[in-house]
Amino acid sequence: MQIQRSLFDDFEIEKKAEQPQQTSKKPSGEEARIVELRETLNRHNHSYYVLNQPTISDQEFDHLLRELQDLEAKHPEMADPLSPTQRVGSDLSQGFKQVLHERPMMSLGNSYSIEEVQEFLRRAKEGLGNEPVEIVGEMKYDGTSISVTYENGRLVRAVTRGDGVRGDDVTANVITIRSIPLELPKDMDCPKKFEVRGEIMLPWASFERLNKERAFNEEPLFANPRNAAAGTLKLQNSAEVARRGLDAYFYFLLGDNLPFKTHTEAMDAARAWGFKIAHTEVLDSIDAVADFIARWDKDRKTLPVATDGLVFKLNSLRQWLNLGATAKSPRWAIAYKFAPERECTKLKSVSFEVGRTGVITPVANLEPVLLSGTIVKRASLHNEDIIRQLDIHDGDMVYVEKGGEIIPKIVGVDTKQREPGAEPLKFVTHCPVCSTALQRVEGEAAWVCPNKWECKPQITGRIEHFVARHAMNIDGIGEEVAAQLHESGLVNNIADLYDLTVERLVGLDRFQLKSAQRIMRGIEQSRQVPFERVIYALSIQFVGETIAKVLARNVHNIDQLMSMSAEELAAIPEIGPKIAQSIVEYFAVESNRDIVERLRWAGLQMALSEQELASRTTKLEGKKIVISGVFQHHSREEYKAMIEQNGGKNVSSISKATSFILAGDNMGPAKLEKAQKLGIDIINEDQFLDMLK
């Protein structure tokens, strides 16, 4: 399989790998000092970031690094993209090329009990003719998968997992991660070419620091270190990647004719070459496996990085080859997932918060408790029905979990610790902000404040929604800024945003010129946001991103939308009576129509463009289409846009109502089997593009 060339093509890194920087004459003077400094700094990087045993102070390290930077500036002919000076990254934006994996990056099957691990071992032994097996247990780190290729001892390419067949070339970002060696020690007997796979993570300390910065800048917080690591690795600015402090652990070595018989031998060699290796132990029995699980279920809470389980592998590489793999997973390894972490803590109080649509959400304020590596102080109670089901009383000791290791939630109460005379928790009857009597939503568990146009959290919530990335994408306005703009009297509704100026913004307390200019740039750029996102940004109840697209595709302009009856709207596919009535009620409010007119006057897109209308067809009208596989000519998102542009509907799952499947390479076997069973047509991308000609 041919691998595409890397981001380092411009630096001719592959040429350098074949022909190292050694000329016929030995470097002398400053050139020799450059070589010496690079070797010294690489050695200190390894001691600090991999071994956690620094041998010099940060100040001494910085002094050596500055010396190398100065010498490299004087000798551009000595430039090397793998120099330690390149760890800081570049602030130049660059896209990511798609690269085919030389060997597919498969995912592991999951297990949740010792019995399931035992069953995995039984199947493996059976597949090997009942020959003995040796088990290896290792940590399963919770980050984003990476494959790094080395040639002649130098890093040449780093690729994300992607869809397992191809991923993004993120080499420029990976070289900023200081725990990943750029060049291997020259005295090591390394294979000429090999691939090492592992997990890139954001340590807990870096995650907390990053979220504090984002909170200060009023940017959305990352839900967990895994999401933060994945998002960081795909940044276009490698200097920002370097600043965030990613780390990496490796657990898999691949290559042709590697000189190892076991997985542990391979990992020991990789550790000696300078890689940070996942904690690995050989386990001699199923009892040892159980002890390993019990020990790490407790000890993982003290680790500097997030984990979500363990991995059990056979140790023999020969047995790996003999067992092979299914379409999705290897037969010689299995993941063991820890149960969600649960802690018991005291309920201090409950606050009732008002959302953008007026829904009242109860939030539990807790005695701080450590959960999955973060301090939890608040957890959602969702609604009144949940409070009653849990039978929560004032001051109760409650059990807290993180749903998917992300969102804290209360899952139970320790009634044995309940204080005598504690009263059941009562839901509020009036809005905690504007004191309006609450109304119960018919058929739902939610209570709402009906004072939509004067209740402050609803006003500021609509402002936040309007400026959000998937709506008008106006950078620089978060929860605190939205509240500040409203309290100052500058923004009482979303149309007021277009009356803002830099001068008005810098007149606000603690508002900097740079922040004001960023907001004004975002406001100017929002005038080009397409019509469907303008509809979504208006905060019409029940009109999300998908429904906004449906409305734009069928109604074409805001004037027609404002004039349609509930019956006319409900006749549009996917627009039911509930959504239709909500749209009619929104435009029946005179102040909402005034806002729309002001937004039109401000230059927002209030209709589909002529180009969009001209390119729309009905070639796929009424067809429900599933997309599956990897494509050559266009991305999945581009094909989804084509389907909508031609009147079709994208659906995610196969059913009798599916019209056909647009299939690329490596279509999922389960989808293929279901399609064949239901007799659904499968067409390739060339056939699909012919349909649209």
C-alpha cells in the first residue's frame, strides 16, 4: 500500500534520513557546537519528559536552547526540522493531508468483567489449538491515537487514527511534544524503518490550566482531557500546540522483520530507544489478571493522565500472527473498561438555573470531591421528576458519577447517613430570577419561566446562542460578556449587537481594545453567514441546526417563512405540528419581527443566495441515503452537502425506508450485511456522481 508523503516534504526529511547530515569533512567550530547542543538538549528532554529525572535546571536548559537558536540563525545551512529548537512550533497555519496507513489501525473489543476476559483467553487458546499462552496487562490511556514512523533513526511522519484506514498527517504538531523522540540514540541498534503507536494525551495539570485560561477568556471549556488532546492535535497553529503541553505513551511496535519474539521484548526495546511506554506487566494466571484489575482500578486515580481501563494481550508475536483479526479488532488483545467512578459526598444546597428557552434546571452544589481526576463541586439534577425518583432530602449524602467520564451526575442517596428531620427537596414554583410563576410543559418533566422577553438569563442566553460557532460564529462573546453587554444597556436583544462599536465596547469595565476589535471582526464576518444558520441563530423553540436547514431548503427566504401558517409549515417534510406552531408563535410577537428587520438592515443573509438556488435540484427528492466507508473524490461532509443540495435526506442507520447506500472503501460489515438482508441498493461514488450530472 502506497503511503502519501508527509508535511516534511518541503524540508526533504526523507532525503536527509537516507543521507544524514554528515559530509566528507568533520564539522568544526560553531557547526560542531550545533551538533553537540542538539544531542545534549535531546538527552535532557528525555530525562525530563520521559524519565521524570531532570539533570539540569530549567534556566540552564533555556540557556542552552537560546545558544542553539542563535547558532542556527547564523548557520542556515545547518537547518534541521528535527532540531530541539523546533519543539516550540510555528504560528503559520497549515492544513492536514490525508495519509493511508501502511497497516490498518484497528480498535479493540471491550470487556467489563473478569469473566469476559477469561472468555477472551478461552477463545484465543482454542484458536491456537489449545497451546499455552502468556498474558500481558497494560494501562489503557484515555487520549487520541497516533501512529509515528521512523526511518534511519529519525521521525518522518505522525498520523492520526482517522477511520483506521487513513488519517491526518499531524507531523508538525507532534514534533512539539517533548516526550516523543525526534532522533533516536545513534548507539542503539534500531530497525531501519518502524512504526510505533500510542496515545497522545493532555495531562490533568495541563487540562486544568487550559480550562482556567479558557474560562478567563470566556471560551467554552473542554469536557475532558481526551477531547482537549484531540482538539489540540488538530490545531492549525503548532506554536499553540507546543504551549498546551501534550504528552504521549506508546504501546505497540510494528515493522517488517522486527527482531522480537514477544510484545514485552518489543516494548523494552522501544523504552531503551527513548519512548515513554505504557505500564506493562506479565501475568501468569487469571487470578493475577484479577489482582491487576483491582490494583489499577484504585491506583489509576493517582496517575498524572486520564485512563479508562486496561488492555490484556497475548505476549507471543507469533501467536498474534496465527490468530489474526476480525474486520474490526485483533483476536489477540482485548480492552477492559473500568466501571464509572463513583464517590459519596454531601449535598450543600441546590440552585435553580434558567436556560435560554426558560427551562429551569436544578443543580446540586456539593462538598468538593475528586472524581476521574477532577474536583467536582456541582452536578445536574435534571428536573423535578429525577429529584423525586432519587428521593433527595436537604443535606443528604449523595453518590456522584461521571457519565462517560465527562458530566457529573447524582445517581443515588445514602439514606443511612440522612440527618433526622431532613426535609424532602422542593422544586421552586417561581422563576428564581424574575419571580414569574413557572409553567409545566405539557407532556414533559420540565418547568419553564414564561417571561421570555424580560427574564435576564433568557435574554443573555439568546445572545450567547446567536453568537455561537454553529450559529453566527461571533468570537469573543461568552456567558460573562453577554451578561455584561446586557447589564450595560448596550445589548437588550440580538439585533443590538450590530449597533456596537469599538469605542462603546472599550468604555465597559475591564474591556480591552484587543477584545473589542475581535468582537467587531466577528460581527462583520457574520454578515456572510448563510441563511440556514441565521434561522438557527434566532432561537426559535424546537428549531435546531437540522430543522433550520430543512426550512431554508424548502422556504428559501425569511419573508415567506414569517408569512406561513402552521398548516403550511407542517406540510414540509420533518416539520411536525409542534415545530410549526412554535415558528408561528415566534413571528407573531411584534418585537421578534422588529428584530428580524433590524438584522436584515444590518446586512445578514435573509434568503438563499442565487447561486445556492441555481445549484439546487430535485434529483434526490424523497430519497433517504446512508453514507458508509472511505471515499476518494470527496469527503463524507461534501457528499452529505450534495445529497441535501439535490433534495435528498442523510440518514445514519439502515432500515426498510433507506433508498440506497452511498458506499466507499471499507464499508462496515454490519451495514453491508443488513443492506443485503433488506435488499437495499449499494452504489459507489462514481455511480452517485453520475446520478447528479
